[in-house]
Amino acid sequence: MAVRILRRAKAAIDAEGIADFLAKDSLEAAIRFLENTEATIQFLPNLQASEARSRQSILTSLT
């Protein structure tokens, strides 16, 4: 089953605000924050699939 990630406008605004704050001291830190945020969002479907496999494995071992 495909996992759909919803990107809310409020979350994007919050991330941009955090990046703006970080950029005042370090542009590199702000860029890293945005890149890591995007990488985490891209990883979420994999995490859910892994969790589902783990649950299935536990259920199988109980029967």
C-alpha cells in the first residue's frame, strides 16, 4: 500500500521560520536543517512499511 505524505502549509511555514532563525547565525546550519527535514519526510513511508513488517512478524510468531 502506498503511503501518502501530506505537506501542510503551516508545517512549511514553520520549517522556513526555523531555517530563517538558524540562518542568522549560520547559513550552513539552515541549509542542513532544511535538507534533513526533507530527508526525514522522504524516509517516513519506509518507516511505516518497516513497522508493518515487524507487526506481521510478531503476529506470525504468536500463531
